[in-house]
Amino acid sequence: MNPFPAIAIGGPPHSGKSVLTYNLTQILRTQQVEHYVLRACPDGEGDWSQETPPETVRLLRNKGQFTDTFVDNVCRALQQRHLPLLVDVGGRPTPEQEIIFDYCTHAILLAPNEAGLSQWRVLTQRHKLPLLAELQSTLTESEAIYGEYPILRGRIAGLERQQQARGTLVDLLAWNIRTLFFLHQQNLRAEHLRAAPAEVTVELDRLARTLGLAAGDVWQPAELPAVLDYLPAKEPLAIYGRGPNWLYAALAAHTYPASFYQFDARLGWVTPPPLHATAAPDSTHVKVQLLESADHDILQMHILDTYLDYSEAPSISVPPVSAHRGLIIHGKLPHWLVTGLVRSYPSTSWLAVYHPPLQASIVVASQSATHPIGKIIPGPSLPASESK
């Protein structure tokens, strides 16, 4: 049995589950509680969709289907988890999809009314999940707490996108989760670091403190030169901790051609997968397009089935690009695929990674004086037809 808790956050559609999950994980991060959010619903959302303007979310969001493959991948990620999890589940699970709950350990229920809570209460009882909280969500009324033990019950307000939900109820719920997670993660970080496959392991939060960078865990592109100047180039590194896609991309490029390892909460320690180069890329899992701009190319990647498993990486092929032009990697991609792509193109004039919250691309490797590392390039703004 996996020793780490996995808390399912469930309720009817449009109850605010994703917004609540995002707010909880932000609080836990500020308290340095090791955990991960697993999106167990193929709605294409994530932290990025809470931090990105709505029009960009609509462009990039890949709303998929609850396929058997998706359910199998979620169950495998739950079973093999390396950290405590918050699990954002769908609002209308079928009997076949309910197997996901058998891999969870606890539940938080969120619904706009008692009828919705009652329906989900039956589901959690069916799967023998202890309840941590039953909450009614409202956009018009004020917060209220009805009971704290053994189940936190109350009315939660302010679960709106792009806004921070705070109050006694949210803080109390986060404290309860923190207590549960702490009971199961003594020496967790030390165990992960002990298993690191490289002689030098970089903990991103400690690196930020050492260099006097990053307010909390919010890294800024302008900090990249200082980070790369501090770390050895072209030597094996193992990277541990939270960071944006462009930070991981820059570190993967910085170590090339030496080995690079990154810790994934679903997978443990992994390496960027080698990607096959071909003039006619074809993959059953990822749609690949190479688009031309004035002085650079745009590699547009679109995951076809919402969830991409690391084991599917050998099937992904990428097109060759010119060494005399810049390249922007664009798409909503897992960190391990971003680092794999970066190391597939070590010779471009410059290379940048698109970061949705900034609606811009960040230069992560460069041989061009006009495109230094850390430079922010607006866009690209791709037509909706090219993001599908």
C-alpha cells in the first residue's frame, strides 16, 4: 500500500473544485508542505489555467475525454505516487471511472447545495473514503462554519477564477490537510534526495535562497543568467523542486550534453526522453507542427489525449530545424517533455519556451547577442486552428 495520502476533491460540475484545489495548493506551498496536485479529470486545466488570462486559456486548453487509457494512467499515477496528493476529480464519474477513488485515501466534498453533497457522500461511502470536509460553495453569501470535528462542515465563498479565496474556513481546511500530510512525510525530501542519480543535486528552493532570488516560489526570467552562472555547465545535474517550464528548460540546456535528471511527483527521478528527429514527424499521442515566423520557427506541440505518459515518449518524433534561426517551443506540455525537446535542439541560434501565465516565451539557451538568456518575447499568438 502506498504510504502517502491522496485526497480526492469531488463534487458536481461547476462547484469550484479546480479553484479550491488551486487555492489550497498555493497555501500549502507557502507553508513548504511537500505535495502535488493530480488532475484526474481530462478538462485540460491546471495551475497555469488559474494564472493565465481567460482568452489564452481558451486557446491552449485541451479538453479531452474520460477514455480507458486516461483512467488507467491516472490510477497508475495514484498507485505509484511519490508525494502526498490533492486529486482534482471530475464532476460526473461513471461506474467505470469510479475506480479512481479506490486509489485515494480521503475526500473533500464541494457542492452548491445539500443535494449535491448527499450524492457525493454516497459515492465516498461506497469507496470507503473518510471525509475531511463537506463544503457548500456560494458566490453570493458569506462564509460560515457549521462544525470542525470530525468533519469540517461549512459554507465557502469566493471560489472564482483569477481570484484568491481566503478566510477562516479555507485556512482551517489547509491546516487539516497540512497536518495529515506531515504525518506521512517525515524525512520525505531526504529520501528523495538520497535516491538522486547524480553526484550534484540542486534543490530549487534552496538555490533561490542562496542567490537571494525568487519571492516565494515565483521565479522571474531575469534571474536565469544568475542561476546559470552559479551552476556548473555541461556537467551532470539532478534538479529537485517546483519551478516553471522555462527554468527546467534552461537547466536542461545548461547541462547538455551531460546527463540531466529531474524529479517528477508521479514518476520519481527521470531523464528527458530522447526524441527521434524526422522530416515528417508522426505520433499517435502528440500533434507536431513547425510554423515559420520572420526570424525564427515555432514548434507547436499538442497532446491529443489530454494525458501523456512518460512511457509513450519513444513514439514522439520531432522535425529538424535550422541552426541559423531561433526556435520557440509552444504548447501545454509536461516538464519532462519540455526538457526532452530542449535537448533535441542544442544548436539553434536561440531557443525559447512559451509560458502561458506570462503570455510570452522565455529564452532559455542562446548563441545570439540579440536574444540573451532570460529575454521575454511576447507571444506567439497562434490562431486557434493551429493550437488544436
